[in-house]
Amino acid sequence: MKRFLMFCIIPCLMALMQINGQTTGNNYVNQFVIIANNPGPVISKDIYGHFSEHLGTCIYGGIWVGPNSKIPNTYGIRNDVLFALREIRVPTLRWPGGCFADTYHWRDGIGPQNKRASIINVHWGGVTEDNSFGTHEFMKLIELLGCDAYINGNLGSGTVQEMAEWVEYLTNDSESPVTRLRKENGQDTPWKVRYWAIGNENWGCGGNMTDEYYAGIMRQYSTYLRNYGNNRLYRIACGPYGDNFQWTETLMKDASTRDLFQGISIHYYSVVDGWNYKGSATKFDEREWFETFRLNYDIERIIIGHKNIMDCYDPDKTKGLVIDEWGNWFVVEPGTNPGFLYQQNTLRDAITAAIHLNIFNRHADRIKMANLAQMVNVLQSVILTKDDKMILTPTYYVFKMFRDHQNARLLTTDLKCEDYIFGDKKIPAISASASISNEGKILITLANLNPGKDIVISCPVIGFTIKNINGQILTAEQMNAHNTFENPDNVKTIEFKGFKVKDDIITVTLPSKSVVALELR
Ligand code: AHR
């Protein structure tokens, strides 16, 4: 019956609904058809994950101020940031890097803080890292956020023994020199840490390895990362950057390698006009606005490429794709340390977040986790801090609007929409996805990328009786609208009423350059 629905009824219904999804004169009839009564895979909550590296002021200043700080804190973690992060329901947090992870030696960051070794953070500005934020502080942050830890081990410059003992230190309940050390440092019972990355960008900052070489080393590391008690490890092999499909093929094709990891990561940043230019986060024209979204959309091609390879070797989808670094990468704010990657965040970044999260939702059959780079003060952050002040970025509000997709079930949808054309290039003007929660609530998330045109879209919801709709919108007059420490509420979500409902068809008027969330009951 399910197959009959999937292959016969649903396509026919969609075809019928889409008869008008075409140009009539100058008016394209935009449609987003939602089939509500045949939910698909669960959208892993971890798709809404974050990433915090020892880089610039992400950890120091942004999250960690220390227990003696005048900034209100809980065990050294700033309260304003903590409370804001709880609101977006951070499901998972990756740490300590990034490139930093492959220089990090976890024993430097345990024990009395005044006795910890200071090191140089060679990747990020050459600043002194005093290791005052280490394993115990990170696990306290995890506890206070109520989320899962995702620890990135050091394969590039560490040893197998070092990574294996880190797993043991955190998760083993038995008596051993390593677990005794944990107890001496104040933690009697082990923590639960499921997600472990076996190196970071080992094709680059993590050791400049070839795919074959990494596959061999990964095999060795993974063997010694053990399950203790009921802590089942989810080992994540370092995957490639972007569309280097060969790397994924190398890891997936070798059956003996395959047994040793449960997930494979990819990294992808949207970098306008390449790494030598990157563009400004706040001073850009429509060409750069368009180009950012064109690059954002490209992640779907990359995901499909990796999925196709994984499907060949793992048709039952037992292994997950983990996009553990994604986002816009612009030049640093003028006057800031180039090694700190501090950038502002505008309405453009909010639409970027919506495009990515909608794509990740739609590939929930394979994507297990995704982590925005990065959580505070680095790259496309959800939060910026300056001394005791904090602002929420437009990207933050998108994570809040989308949070109920977490652990909901993806709905089959079909989007037919007009193009957003700039020069000789075009991209879909609308990004969309929909899910249904266990309680039967539908969440539809939409974005209109066109900065100069409101777009009307018809959303027939099949197999669901709409009783009530709540709408939220994030938009602004200017493409580069953003929040500042002087004007922190310039861009934020407000109630949205730009829709009509008749016969379970919602007609939505999406204002130009906006993100909209509709909650249907
Ligand atoms: O997120 C910043 C850096 O980008 C990370 O450290 C690295 O993994 C990537 O190249």
C-alpha cells in the first residue's frame, strides 16, 4: 500500500496540483505541494548542530569568561550566551576544532587551571592558549545546554594512544589510571559522548594526507576507540571538502574501512569570488547577494554526489553524512585580527541559513548531522559578543524559526517556482521544506531570495485539515540589514499574517528577501 501511495497516487496528485505551475503571461504560478499523510524519514535533530573552535573569541570571551569574571556566568560560562543558545535548542556541539583539533592535546586542558600548559594557537593568530577551557569545562557547557557532545580527536599530530585514552577518560566507568585521573579532577562518573571525529580536514591542515593514506590511518585509530559500558560510539571519518567525491569513494569502497566508521564528514563554505576575495559581510551589491545564494545552493549538488556514492556501498543507509562545517565565509571585519575570522551577519546570512537547512531537511534520509561554522564570534555566527554585551544575529533567528523541524518527519513536497535571475545566471527564487512533528504539527519553512520582488506562492496541503496557522517572518528593508551592539533589535522575527487559506490551500505572499515559517495545526 505504501509503495502504491509513493509511486502512483502521490505523483498523480502532484501532477494534478501542478498544472498551473507555469508561466502565464508575466505571472509565474509558484506552487509548493505538501503531502501530509505519508511522512518520510526523521529529520535528525543534529542537523541543527553547532561548532565551537578555539579560534578568535569563540571560546574565550564568547562562551567562556571564567568563574571570576564580572560578566554573569555559570561555572565560567556566560549566562547571556547560555540562555540565548537554550532558546534555539542546540542539539549537538562540535569541539575543539577545526584545524585546532589536530594540534590539541587533551591532557593540556585538564587538572587545576593554574597548572595547565600554555601553548601557541598556531592556526589562529598565533595567540597564547592557556587551556583554561578544556574537557571538563566543555562537558559542563554540554550539560548546561542539555545537548550532545561531538568531540573532534587529534589524528594529525596526536597518537592513537592519546585519542583512545581521551575516549576512555570521558566514557569508561571501570578502574584504570586514566579514569582515576578523571576522578581526581572531580568527575566520578563517566559522561556520555557518542560522536567522535577521527581527525579534521586531514587532506589539509590536519596532515596533508592523501585519501588512501588517511583511510589506512583512520582504520588504525578507529580500532582503538572503544565502546565502554552502554556508551556506543558514532565514529565520524574525515571526509573531503566540497565535491571531492573520490575521497568519499575511497573510504566507502573498502569494506574493512567501512566497518570502522558510522559517519563521514564533508565541509563546504560559500566564498564569494574565491578565497582571495571573499567579499565583505556587510558591504555588498546585488551581484554578491546573488552569488552567495548561487554558491549556497551548490551544496545540494555536492550532497547528492556524496549520497550517490554512499548509496552504492551502503544501500540500507546505515552510515550518515555529517556536514560538520558549513556557512558563509567573508573577509574579517575591518580592524579585527585576520586570524580571528570575526565577521558581521546580515539578512543575507539568514537566507543562507534557510537555504542550507531546507536542503539538509530534504536529504534527511542520509544526513545525520550538520554543524554551522561557528557558534559565537567566528564566521557565520548565531551570536556576537563584545565585552559584556551580546547580540543575536539574523542567522540566530532562522535557527529559532526552524527549531521544530528537529526530530520531526520530513514531508514529501514538490516545489515549482520562478527563477531569480541576475545577469546571465538564474537560481530558484524560493527555498522550502516541510515536516510533521509527533504531535501532528506541520512546519513549513520558506525563503524568498529575490531582493526586489514579493512572490505569491500557493501551498496545497494534501491529507491534512488546517485548523489554525501561526506565521513568523524575518525580513528588513536593506539586503545588508544587521544587528549591532548599539542597535541590537534591527533584524528580528515578527508575526506574519501574509497568507490566506481556502480548502486546505495556503496562498502565501512572501515579501522580497524574507524567511517565513508557518506552523499548521
Ligand atoms: O571554521 C574555520 C576553519 O575552517 C576550521 O578550523 C577548518 O576545519 C576549516 O578549514
